Amino acid sequence: MGKNIVQKILEKHLIAGEMKKGSEIAIRIDQTLTQDATGTMAYLQFEAIGIPKVRTELSVSYVDHNTLQTGFENADDHRFLRTFAAKYGIYFSAPGNGICHQVHLERFGIPGKTLLGSDSHTPTAGGIGMLAIGVGGLDVAVAMAGYPFYLNMPEIIRVKLIGKLQPFVSAKDVILELLRRLTVKGGVGKIFEYGGDGVKTLSVPERATITNMGAELGATTSIFPSDEITFDFLKAQGRVKDFIELKADDDAMYDGEIEINLSDLEPLIACPHSPDNVVTVKSIEGLPVDQVCIGSCTNSSYKDLATVAEILKGKKIPPSVSLVISPGSKQVMETIEKMGYLRSIISSGARILENACGPCIGMGQAPATGSVSLRTYNRNFEGRSGTKDAKVYLCSPETAAVSALAGKITDPRKLDETIVISYPEVFEINDNLIFSPPLDPESVEIIRGPNIKPLPVSKPLSEKLQGSVLIKVGDNITTDHIMPAGAKILPLRSNIPAIAKYVFYNIDETFHDRALKKGGGFIVGGENYGQGSSREHAALAPMYLGIKSVIAISFARIHRSNLINFGIMPLVFENKEDYFKIERDDELLIEDYIEKLFRNETITVKNLTKNFVFFVKANLTPRQASIILKGGLLNFVKSVS
Ligand code: MIC
Ligand code: SF4
């Protein structure tokens, strides 16, 4: 029987298990990436494992999230990360070099290899045919130490693309269409493999936009074939040696298929406050916009910015609009400069930001009170922009640029022009902000500032779990709700006691104090609890506050793994109706659960306050059950090595 691309890559990397839907497999990881906001913890965890040098083929430490440096904290983190990388054989991509996913695609990604990254948008590298998975920092630390990565074999869904995008309809509209159809939880437990004749009409950056935002579907990852278009991309990066062809066999089997006719798509837009709240741009045309932001790991490639520049060329942004543009990498910046596009962007009145994540994670450019912000980014969760009542819409660079000029949401097809972009034969390749590991790591001293606190120690769970429900939240709660980011909180990522003060801060400011006072307790969640980012702080900080278990209707993949990694039990209701019967402050008791964890049996929870029992399941593999009982993955790895 023929194989699909995912099966071919997994088979080559399989260390244990059977590639049967839902069963646990272990795979070898070739490459890892971290970014600064998750990296400091990941490296402290790697250090705690006690290995002298990374054991991967390649590991890269990027600095792209915290680059505002409003105090010493970020700068201290950068210095720690730079010296740590030098000591342990890791490449270091310095602040200013660009967003990890864009740079990785350009300089390091290799078709057919596996990549594990401590950022949920790691699947961007699926655009060149890598099997790239976003995880928490501890999973990356363990992979850097040479251990396999464990996952439950996902379903493999073929997304068959046919036809060709019409002018002013772009790759972003393809993924928005999938979000419209499948919602933010439609991809949980799935890998999307793209195929069909439409694939060859898409360039690598366009493919990467699509795989990037597959994260918003909750998918494990997304992947494109590696073909002549991939070859051309790698050639323009001076990396022909990294090319291999990758395609599905003609008789490959899938667990499902979705078809998208590219020719039928029209410009789409995700309305506040969820990436799946998708409508046509046409249907909300005329809504005045106050801010337009172009960039982020979804849409900051050379192609994106050259297109934007062509649209802006010779025109002026109206005074009511603030247009901010952040190129995805130094290479993109240098190439748009060389090709003359930067000039058109600057002349239009756009504000040029650093090559970094910036406003996407609330690091500057918070919109005005109650304003409308149109962004080419991937997430529009409430408050993520830094302004709680701002209304953030997500769209393509074409829609963003045309709307910025008009001062209101506008269907870009209204622009009566043909946009033709010139491409350089070879991109501006200047890796002077990527530092290779030195040959004499012994001489490197790791420099830690006062903001870098030691790792909190997790304790094994006790035999009887009792505590109160500290908070009850609804469906699709994001990790931005659990552990907010932004300019005030992000600098505290290396300091768990300090960042723990902000757990659930935007939902309930009293959470931290109540949790500390009660010595921990339970969290109750709805569907898709913990969707969004890979930030393990959304598990690590609750662990620090004594949370023993999260009981939810369902979980998002990365957050569930992070909970397990830090010894917090993720439990799901057997009967959804019980969710509605529980209230904040109810006292819960769980006894005799340990054996049941290993056998995946039903566990009884007593609601002592309301005097009823309800039933939950942990759905853990025996390995995960052992991790929980040891108090987390770090303790587990140390105990077996
Ligand atoms: C995000 O887009 O939410 C982030 C910031 O990149 C996160 C990582 C983090 O919180 O550090 C992600 O996507 O994983
Ligand atoms: Fe950075 Fe935004 Fe991409 Fe996250 S989604 S990696 S914050 S650009």
C-alpha cells in the first residue's frame, strides 16, 4: 500500500510504537528551535538534565519575542540565551535577525526532517516539507538531550487543493477558509497534508502561511510536499544541498479528505475575538479602521511585503490610520531594501518596526481604546493586542494594505491594478546575526541576571487530592487567558514566582492570591481548554500555585502535554452535563485514582460542597501516568537516565 508524506517521514524517524491512529509513538527529532519567551525555561530545564552538549543535528535559539527591553529583564535573558547557546552547541539567532519561524524556513529548515519547537507556530516549516511540531519548552529540552518525542499517532487528513488563487486572493484566505469550515478545535489530533494540483501554484512562503496558521485549527502540524518550487526556494537561499523531493504515493491512504478549490476563494477576514470567526471581507466592507499591522510569522515574507509595497507605491496613508510593518527577518528587510520596495512602504507613511514578533504578542503598538485593528497576524484573542476592548480582525496583506489606504475595511479586488512583484535571483544572504557555536565551549561562561530565577521544583502528587475549584471558565479558553503576555508580563518569563501573579489576571485578578492562600486547588474548563500558544508558563505557573488538576470537557493538544509535563492531571468529564453542576469554591475530593490512571479507568470525583459524585477520565498512556506521578517530565527523565 502506498504511503502519504507524513507516514514516510514518521517511518524514517520511528523509535517505538506502531503508526496506528491514536496509539503512542516515539520519534527521533532532528532539529529544535526555541524563542526567548519560552527559551530561558527550556534551557534551564536542559541544564537540569545534565548533558554537556545538545544531541540533535541542529538546535537554534532565537530571540524575537521580547525585544522591547523596557528594563534590564529582556536584555538579561538575551545575554543568558547567547552564552548558553555557545556553551551547549546551539546556534544563536540574535535580536533583530527576525522571527524564528521565518528565519528557520529561510536558513535552516530541511524537507523530510523533524523539527520540534517551543512555539506553537513551529509548523511554519511544513511549508518546505518538514514535519514540524510546536510543543512546550520542556519537550524541546528533552529532545535536545537526545530523547525521543512521544505523541499519539494523529489522523492524517489530506487537504486537496485544486484550481488557482484569483488576483488579490491569497494564501491567508486558504487557511481562513479552513478555519471557517473546521473551527479552532477542528484540527485537534490531526495532521493536515496538502496535495492536489493547486499545490504547485503556491510558493514556499504561501505554503508556510497556510501551515503556520494550521496551529489555529489546533492541529498537530501541517505539511506540503517538497517539489520543484521547494527546490527553487532553497536555491534562492543558497541551500540546494538541503533539497530532497517528497511526495505522497499515488495510492496513499488518508484518514479523511477536504477539498478546497482555490479559484472559488474570495478575500476572507476573521472577526473579533477568534481566528475562526471568519466572514468575507465584502460582507463587512466600510468598517473604519484605526490601525493596520502587517507582519508576524504568518505574513511577513518577502512576497508579502513586496506585494504590500506595490499596493502602497505612490500613495499616502490617511491621517486616521496608523500603519505598522514588521518584516519577518533581516533577510526580508535587506531584500525589500535592495529591490526598492522599502522606499514605497516608508513613503506611504507606514511605521517600520523591528524584524520581530512585536505587536502580535502585545509588545508595543497597543491599539487605542475601543478601536479597530486590522492585522495580518494569526491570533485575535481578546486583550492580546494590549488593549482589552480593541477589536482585532485578521486578514491577508492584500486586504490590509488596501484597507489601510482606504481607512476602512475594503475588498482588495476593488483595486483596479495588476500587482507584479520582482523577485531577486538569490535572496540577500547575510547571516551575521546568526552565531555558530564556538569550538571551545569550555571557555564560555553562562551569564545569568537577577531576573533569571531557578526552576520551581514540582512535587509528586499525593494519594488523595482535595481542594476547591479556584476558577471555572468556559469554552476555548486560550493560554493568553491563563497566562497573559504583553509588554508588562512577558519580561517575567524567566521568573515564575513573579509571573505567577498574573495567572488568569484578565479574567479574575484575585486568582493568584486565592490560590496561594488555599495552597492550590482545581481549575474547571469547558471545550478546547488551553488552545493557542505553547507557553508552558500556563502550566508551570499554575503548578507553582499548587494546582493539582484541571477538569475540562476537552483539551487543546500542546497545553494538555504541558500540564502532564508539570505533573498536573488533565481530567475530562465523562458526562458533559456535570460541567454545569460545578461552581467556583466547590470543594472536590479525588481518592484511589493512581491505579486507575495506569489502566485508563474512570475516576470518581466527590463534590463535597454540593454532595454529589461525578466521573472523569485522564486518558493517559502508562508513560504519561508515570510522568504525572513523578511530578513531571523533568523528574521522570532524570529518574530513567
Ligand atoms: C504566541 O504567538 O502566542 C507565542 C507568543 O508565540 C507563543 C509562545 C509564547 O507564549 O512564548 C506560541 O505561539 O507558542
Ligand atoms: Fe511571534 Fe506572533 Fe508568530 Fe507567536 S504568532 S511566533 S508572537 S509572530
